[in-house]
Amino acid sequence: MGTLAAIDWIVIGLYFLLIAGLAWWVINQKTDTTTDYFLAGRHLGWIIVGTSIFASNIGSEHLVGLTGTGATDGVAMAHYELHAWCLLILGWVMLPFYIRSRVFTMPEFLEKRFSPMARTVLSGVSLLAYVLTKIAVGIFAGGIVFSVLMPELSFMGMNSFWLGSVLVIVFTGLYTVLGGLRAVAYTEAVQTLVLIFGSVMVLYYGLDAIGGWSRLVEVAGPEMFDLWKPIVPEGTEATWAPVMGEDQMAWYFNSNYPWLGMLFAAPIVGLWYWTTDQYIVQRALGAPNEKEGRRGTIAAAFLKLLPVFLFIIPGIIAFALAKSGDLAIMQQELLNEQGEIINQNAQASFPLLVAHILPVGIRGIVVAGLLAALMSSLAGVFNASSTLFTMDFYSKFKPEASEEHLVWMGRLATVVMVVIGLLWIPVIQGSRGLYDYLQGVQAYLAPPIFVVFFFGIFFKRLNKQGALWALFVGLFLGLFRLAIDTPVMLGDMSYAEGSFFWIVNNIFFQYYSLFIFLTCIAVMFGVSYATEPPKYEKISGLTYGTLTEEDKRKSRESWNWVDVTLSVLLVVVIGFIYIYFS
């Protein structure tokens, strides 16, 4: 069937048996309490924490979206992968406060620091973001993988795209619903190994097919290997006027990931995602103490550097193979008649490489890795979503509910969110690319959340009124942009050139994100200092200004020279990568 031989199917079958067996073993462990189900009983060691964070992050948007972006924009998107340093901020700066507070969720921490209303707002926004990004994107990417590798697959009127999406959801949802975070974390540890091995194989055989690294640089062109893109495209004159002509462009319209946005705006999304997002932080909260949690984040940070080479470079290889004509099928699938890359088709770069450059048998392992990424990212977001809904909404609505009842409500919430995610897929299909869509939505929703967490920990004077106004203003600005962009992505509407909505729609999303960020900081400080200060005894241990001597002593005992040395080494490696790709 399609591009897979019998031996490939056997390998994929063995992989599914392994995951099913591991999930079954975990499901049979005790998960009757909310701590067991949502935080794995807080018994996850640093290796499991680290691999679980990595596997949750490296999902379908990387295998499909990041490789596709590598094919269209080169290494520009590597900035987001080099945000591995943000995990050090989680481990060294934020995690001690989270673990000290013994919370289940990030919104629960906001309640302790600010107010119950702040918790409710963040829970609602996080659930919205998960449905619009992680769940819908995971389902969409699963469909792309199946449509490329098994194009003939069909059942009851569903083509391979929709059938693949549904199959991945059902299998992943099943073990997530039954086993909770422990099932997610342990299966992700295995999936990480399969994923890394499979991606290394694609990189190896891809470089072999193009003729090595120097040949790749020669064919793709040096501009594909430059992290720092100009503020406006070369050959175009920058202007403040809102125009998009061939020889003149408003500098704030350029969507080719210019250095200004990457340097100042991209870290906002990175810090929000890695240090305050339930989806990521939940794994570290599953650690028994600060020491194991921090070491898990350091391990995950080193693993996080791999996507630059395992996904972006294969995307550039796919572009080079198509451009050089070394692989006719790549040329046919990725380029138009003018020899330019087709954005939508570029999303299929990784599956196309798997289908056409890998030998039989190896192909089966890599397809298993693809499925591992799809499943691990979906499993993580299913569990995070059910935790948020159950602990931050349902338990408030029904405080007398038993622990067992809360676990079952978490399972039901997972099912509902999957259905909503399926309905959102047409919007993603209309976007410029999977990774562009993902980064855009996150850039609109991240700034206010990051601001209230980060500044709330560093400045004890900031109060609940300031936090709420920053959240409301920031989320209004983000949802306003999303409401303007969505009809255009669906193809239902276009705005008159030069109109207000046209300008807002065309402002590069990173610049708009930076605008939201600065506005939220101004609102949070302005409102806080115009109103009463918080009662400091109530936020003891939740800000740097309210730490007790006992809090400081426990944190100091949780790390040693090994943790510091590895953290410094990571920063040095990131610096070297920045220098090489400049």
C-alpha cells in the first residue's frame, strides 16, 4: 500500500505493540487520585521529565511544519529552536516558585499570586490556545503524513488525510484518557528515542542523496543558512507608508522573519511557552522536588537543540533536491513552473523524504518516529487540557466531587476538545504554512500571559488589578488580530488595500506581538501603582521579594556545580550555533 513495503508495516506494527504494552502496564498502575492522574503522583525522575518535555514539544508541527519552513525559509526558524535557553529560565528562575506552591496548574499559581479571576481567565485562554494550535495542528499534520505515505488509504468515504487524522487521535486519546500523565510521560520517553533515530536517518540519507554538506550549501544558496534576515527583502526600499509594491515595502509588513522580530519578539513566545505553559511545565511539576525538576529542564534544553539539524536541515535538503532536479519526484511535488517553492506543498517535505530516499525497513522505523511525534504531542496536550478543565473549572463548579469523579470529567473533556480541534482544521489549511500559523496564533496569545507571570514573580508590588487589566487588554488585542486574520486564511474575505483592517492583517505578526507585550507591561505597572498594594503575607514565597530564609536555603541545597556547568555549556553551544549560521 502506498510507499511502504511489508517489512515497513511489520516494523510499524512492532512499534505500536511496544507503545500499547507500555501504556497498558502504566494504566494498570494506581491512578485513582488527581495527583496520580494529572501529575503522575509527583514521582517522575529527571530523565523522564527531560525526555517527556522534549517529546511533548517535538510534535507534528516540527516534523511537518518546521521541515516545511526549512524548505521555504531556510534556517530562519532555528531561532525558535535555539530558545532552549528558556528551559534554563524555567529550571533556575520559575520552577522553584511553582514547586514551592504545590500547584497542579499554571492558572492555580496565578490564583495564589493574584486572584481567582486571574486563574479563570488564564484557564479559558489556555484551553482556547490548545484547541486552536496544538490539537488542531496535531490532527492536521497526522493527515498530511498519511496522505503522502499512504495515498490509497480510504474507508467509508474518508480519504487518507482524514482517516490518518482520526486513527492517530483515537489511539493516542485512548491511552491518554485511561492512563493520565504517567502514561503520557513513559510512552514519550520511548517515542523520543524512536523519533531521534528516525530523524537522524532522514538527515543521513538526505545528505547522501544531495552529495554532502558543501553540495547542499552550494545548491540551496548561502541565504538559506543565514539566521539573520534583513528588515526588508533585498532589492526592496523600506518605507513607513503602508505599501507592498515590488520595489517598495512598509518595513513592518515583511513576513520573511527579519532579524528585528526574531531578536526582540520571538523570545516573548519562547519564554511564555517554556516557562509558563501548562503543556510544558506540567512535566516538571510531576518531579518529586526542585532538584529533579531542574535537572529535567536542563536535559530537555540539550535535546531541544536537535531540531535545528533533524528537521530544518532536512527541509533545506528537500528544497535542494527539488531545485537541482536530483530527485524528480521532489521537483514535481514542491516546485511550481517558475521553479519556486509552493508553500502548501512544502509541508509534505519530511514525509516525501521518508518515502523516496530511505531504504525499505529503515522507512518503517522513521514512519514509526513520525507517528511517535504526532502521538506524543497530542497526548501531552490532551492531558494538559483535561487537567486545566477539571482542576480550574469543574472542581470549582462542583467542589463536593470525588477524586474519581474528577478524573472521569478530565477524560470526558479530552474527547470534547478533540472534536473541536477537528472542526478547526479548514482554517489551518488556508494559512501560509503550518509552522507560520502556529507561531502566529501563539504570538497573539502569549504576551499578556508571560507578562503577568514573569513580572509578577520579580515585582511584589504588582497586584491583582494590574494583572487582570494586563490580561484583558492583551487578550483583547490578540483576539482582535486573530479575528481579522481568520477570514483571510479561510479565503472568505479580503480587505481593501490601505484600509485599517488591511494594515492590521499585513503587519508582521512578531511586530504585533511586541506591541501587545509593551502595552501589557505599561498597563500592569500603571494599574498596580494606581491601586492598593497586595498583602505581602498572603504571597509569601511566591515572589523574590517575599521569600523566607527557609525558602532560600532549600533552593540553594537543590543544585550543585554539575547543574551550573551543564547550564553554562548549553549557553556556549547555542552561541556557537548562532555564530556558525550568520
